[in-house]
Amino acid sequence: MVAMLAIGLWPGDYRFRNDAKWRDDGGLQFGPFGFAYTEPFITPAQSAEINKAGFTLMLGLTPAPPQTPGFQFVASLTDGDDTQQLMIGQWQDELIVMNGDDYSHARGLPRVYANLSPFMQRQFLLTVVTGSFGTILKADSEVIGQNAKIHLLIPGLDRKIRLTLGNSVHANAGWSGAMHSFALFSGQKPAELLRFDRSLVDRLKDVSGSGADAILPSPPLSVVRSFLSDDPRELGLNYSRVKDVAVNLLGFIPFGMVLASLLKERRWQRSRTIATVALYGFILSFLIEAVQAWIPTRSSSAVDLMLNTVSAITGAYIFRAVTTPL
């Protein structure tokens, strides 16, 4: 059981500290486990008003090195629903701005691209302007991307939204670049304006009047926890998924065998023994999945819960088969 718990709860390369560190130039250097976020502060009514008028995002950035693997979150505005979030991300030397969670572009959802190659290893001001006219991306004063058909929207139809910087709300898509400023304007009015000041240590002070300071949590745990959730788009057959299924389907067999052996002395009928093993296997797996919901490098899955329970039952059947006289 100890081995099962160790495997189930092993955090991988997760660090129980926030990677975000202040730079000498006053910027905030993020890393794989760097993270800053506000509490929810933009109401649905404010979101609707901002979206109708159009808005501008201004971020002082130093991009992550292009060889950094994976899709990285630079910033997002979200109500917890990934499919509606407004996010700015980096993939290798590309900047991507979009609504939704089509990170690999497998579904072809609308997005605005920009090539970051000319801006690597140096600070620049990214400006995102969007409205009924479309969306324009600027680096300093130079237009680096635009799409007249895309009007980006701030989510929040029925919930307040929060801002995250340097990572996703799940704390599993850390960005390895640096941020030097952040502002959100609707017209001439700032909805969020953060002051980057290393003397504040663990927060970015909002000076717009919204009162939504961005804090640097330690450890950087998920803000939105996905418990027993499975994305149907990720259930296809691939090496990683087959390996995961095999581990979950085999992992609880020893538990089922050991528990069945302990219950043998009770001289229960086979059906009662199997039902008891299934119940305890389900409870143990449920507890593991509950803890995994808090660990950014792990995922809490209903499919895994089902496979672990079947694995425990299989172990009980195996024990009964090898110990029952012919």
C-alpha cells in the first residue's frame, strides 16, 4: 500500500515553491512553477461593458527562450472555464492570443499570431487592441500581428473573473519569460493596472482602484482544481495514454490480492469478499485522486478511479483462483 500511495501521490518534478523571482531591473522572472494571480474582481456586468466598448492590454515582456518546451501561459483572464478564457501564450518563438483552450490548434479555433524572433532576450511593450474592428498586436510601436475577423472577449457571463500571470489557473503551464508591467484599459479607463515593485516582495500592487492585487502564492497550487475530470479530447489512443491505462489497470492488483488474503480468514462467500475489495479499492483510489487535484503535475481522473477499482477486483479474483483447490 505504501508503494501504491507513493506512486499515486508522487509529484514528479513539481517544486513546492514559487519560481517567480524579482529581477534587478524591477521585472518579475517566471519559471515552470512561477505564478501570480488576483482574486476574482471583474463582474459579469463589467465584462459585458468592456467587451462592448473594446479593450487594450499592455504588457512589458521579455520572452521565454524559444527552445523552452510546451505551450506556456503568459497571462489569462478567466472565470474558471478554460473554453472561454482570454489568454496570451507563447509556443517556441510564437506569441498566441485567443479565447478558449485550443492550445495545439487541433480544432482550428480563431487566434492571432505574432513572431517573437526579433524580440528574444530583450524587453518590449506588447499591446493587444481588440474591438469590433478586429484585433491588432503591437511590439512597441510596430504591428506584429492582426486579424480583422477576431474580436477577443473577456469571459464572465455569470461569474467574476480573475487575472493570472506566468501560468494557467491550473499551475501546469508555466512561462519562463519575464514581465515588467501589466495594464488592462477599457477606453481611457484602467480596469487593472499593476505596479511592479520588488519591495512589495509577494505581490503586485493594483493602482487602478479596483483593489485587485496580484499575489505570488507559495507553494504555487492550482487556483481552479479539476477533480475527477477527463477531457474527452485527451482520451484517444497514444503512447502516454496507453501507458497510463496500463499502470492504473495493474497497479491495484497487489492491493486486491493482499486484502483478499486478509479476508480469507473470515470465510466469507466469494461475492462478499469481491465486493469488500472493490469498496476499499474505490475508497483508496478516490483519496489518491482527491489529493492529485491539488498537485499541478498530476491530474485527477474519473477514468483512473474506475481502472484502479477494476484492478483491485482483478487482484481479488487472482488470489481466489490460485488459492481455491481444484
